[in-house]
Amino acid sequence: MLNRYLRLAFLGSAVLLQVGASYTVSAKTTHQVRKTPPLSNSTQFVQWNRELLVIVRTPGAQSATVHPTRSFAIMHAAIYDAVNAIDRKHRPYLVRLSGVPRDASQEAAAAAAAHEVLVALYPAFKTTLDAQLEQSLAQIPDGNGKAEGILIGQSVADRILAARSNDGSNAPPIPYIFETAPGDYQSTPPNFAPQPQFTNWSHVTPFALERANQFRPGPPPMLASDCVRRCIQPDQIPRNRQQHDRDGR
């Protein structure tokens, strides 16, 4: 049922959890409630993605120094590992559960994992998120499968959150010093921000890469290099200057 999601989801210490059942877990490491129309079970992940989109678009909800993509990555990683713990058709992203019943509800696991992550990251939206979880679970028949799915989703989400708790995302931005030499970065229009954003983000632990600069290309050639001189035709500079004077820019 959720195989399509499993293929598209985020690529993107043993513990014993006693809440009516036990699983061995190993890992590498006061808003108004919105009413939404009922969804089919197979679209749980779509609805929770929409919930997160609403949150990050709410003024003041997202920290100005934490990129919102981190929240999406954590939520979808938790959903993926929770559903995959039951489906068992794919390699886990981070959390591997053993002893999981195959008849546990994948939809309940997805909803519980998403809810657990978002409440942890955006506690001010707990009322809205609780209502969405209740609506999501109401579409799933009651029984052991549903209860097991909820437990699995919460367990996986807690492990993903714990793994990302010290990933460097809460570090303050690094002040950028604007230099004046040719080729040095300058603030750009239309806002001409006094500081670039997310200057600390290269130090955040990647979700899939081994390191942030794993595939980073080299720097551009120096302005005084032969490469730049060969790429600029002699008549370009005067023409560009004429265009600049004519446009008044």
C-alpha cells in the first residue's frame, strides 16, 4: 500500500521499550484546530507533509537560524523507517526494529511517527497536531495492528529525534565579513541583507552525505587568471560599459 512512498521517501544502542509490547531498537548512533477533509490511509504521508508546510509558512513558527528542510528530513526519515520496519522491503535509513509484527498498521505507524516528530519540533502547534493525529487514526480500524503501528511510529521517531539532537543546527550563525576585493561576495538586491543566511549550515551533520563538502565543486578561477582573460572577449568590456551608461545602472 505504501510501497510507492517507500521508494520515494527520504534517502534524503539498543533500548527496550515497554508499552504493551517490546522491541529491540538499534541505531547508528495554542493554535486553532484546522478541519481537513478525511484522507485515505495511503495518503497519510501527504497530509502530514501538508501539515508541516502550513507550520513553516506560519510567521514566527520557524527559527530564523534553522533551515526548515531539516524538519522535513527528520519527519520523512521517521515515517520511512517506521513504515519500513513493518514492510521490510527496503534498507532502513537509521533505525532498525526487530520483532515487529507484520500485521501492524503501516498507516498508523506513519501518522504516529510524523506526529511525534512535529510535536517535538513545534510544541506550540501541539493542539493542531493532536487533532490531525486523531483524524488520521480515526480512519484506521481499532485493534492490535493499529496499536502496534502507533507504538512503532513513536519509537522510531524518538530514535530519529535523538540522533539529530546534537547535529549542530542550533549553533549561532557565523558572522560574515564583507571584503572589497574583486570577486568577493557582496550582499545582493533587492533586500541587500546585512548578513548572509545560514552561514552555520555547512557545519550541520548531513542526512545522507558523509560530509557537507563531499561533492562541492572547486572555486571559480581567479579574476586575473588566464582562464578568465580567455573567456572575456576584448570588445565585451566597452560594450557592457556602454550598456551600463545607457541604462543608468
